[in-house]
Amino acid sequence: MVAACRLVGLARSSYYYKAQPEDEALESAVIQVAHEHVTYGTRRVTHQLRRCETPIHINRKQVQRIMRKHDLLRPIKRRKKRTTQSIHGFQRFPNLVEGVQATYPDQIWVADITYIRFRLSFIYLAVIMDVYTRVVRGWCVHRTLEQTLSLNALHQALIGGHPEIHHSDQGIHYAAPTYVALLQQHGVRISMAAKGCPEENGYAERLMRTIKEEKVDLSEYDSFQDAREQLDDFFATVYNQKRRGCKILCVNVN
């Protein structure tokens, strides 16, 4: 058998290896995390297990095997609605963050707007996030796409400080003179992704996807006020405090 293993390029130990069934406690832990975070994929479930109070050392392939066995690998379909209004005559700014790695809080904030399906219409959510800490610094839920939507989120974010760079798409909400002037009053440099290049605002795009997957797509709202209260609670007590990736000790969030 040693010669056979050598012939096919395998270690001798491979011949004696026997696959072991998954440990029941390990399997239960994976299932529990997958049920608590129903939109988490194998990567995030693995990280969640490793950062538990009693860390569980498990690799992603094991997690994938267990989740597949229990039918926990569920893709989520997302509906799309256009929220960026980029046809306007206001000034546009160059992309200042391309290739830049955030290394400290308040270096780069990113902003974006998304929609939330509500009964037979939509409501809208504007969010501003610190790239380094991944903490959501400001947010606003509004019935329409008025300028108030983005301005309210910015006013809330500025209560706790201001960034060196504010990055967004070229939509009218972020190019409007009132919004630009407020940033410039605080000495903030303005950066924008190129038109038609949402990947240049990738951090904000991923944030919105997470919000949809972990909150919006899993919730029902009795009223506009209920939607606003649920989202306020999600950002204040769930996303900014408990979710993996938020370096909450690095920044004071109001």
C-alpha cells in the first residue's frame, strides 16, 4: 500500500484515514447559529462560531457540509428599484477613495439610499457608515425620496463627529447644494463613484444588501411608524452593537 500511495502522490496516512461523523455538539452549534442568522452564508456562520464566548474551531467546509445536510443553504431573491437620480446639473466630484484602505475611524464615510417595499408602495432608507468601524453613523427612514431623506441621515451622523472623506454615488441627494455645503462647512472632502459604476461605492452597496437580508426581507411592518421604529432598533441595538465586523469600541455612536 505504501508503494501504491507513492505512485498516486498521496501520503501513506491517506490510506488509513476514515471519515468521521460530525460531532453532535458541533452540528448543533452550526444549526443554532444558522437559525439565529438566517441570511448568513457559510463564511459568516464560520466566523460567528469562532468568535463565540467559547470559540468553536471549525473550518468553512465543515460548516458547509452541515448546513447542506440540514438544508440551511438558502439563497435570497431580492427585488430591485432605482433610487439614484443622477440626471441633474449640480457639480460632480472625483472618486477619492479608489484603492484607499481605511485604517482608522472617521477616515471615510460612505452613503447610500435604498427602498423598502411597504404594502402597495415603497418607503426609503438613507444610511451613512464609517468604513473602518463598519458602524452606521446616521440613518433616516422617509416616505418619499425628498432631500430631507439624505440630509436627516447626515445631520444625525455629524452629531458624533465628521469624516475626512464622504463618499457616495452621483445622485441628486448627494450632489445637491445644501448637502454639499453642509459637508464643506465641516471641512469634509467629497468623493463620488463614477456614473453607472455602483461597484465604486462597494462598501455602501454591501451594507444595503446586508440590511435587506438581515432585517428588511425578514420583517413585516404594520405602519410607517412601525417600520421606522423597527429600523431604529435594528441599527442602534443589533447592527451597531452585536453584528460581526462592527468595531464598536473605536467610535462613540449617538
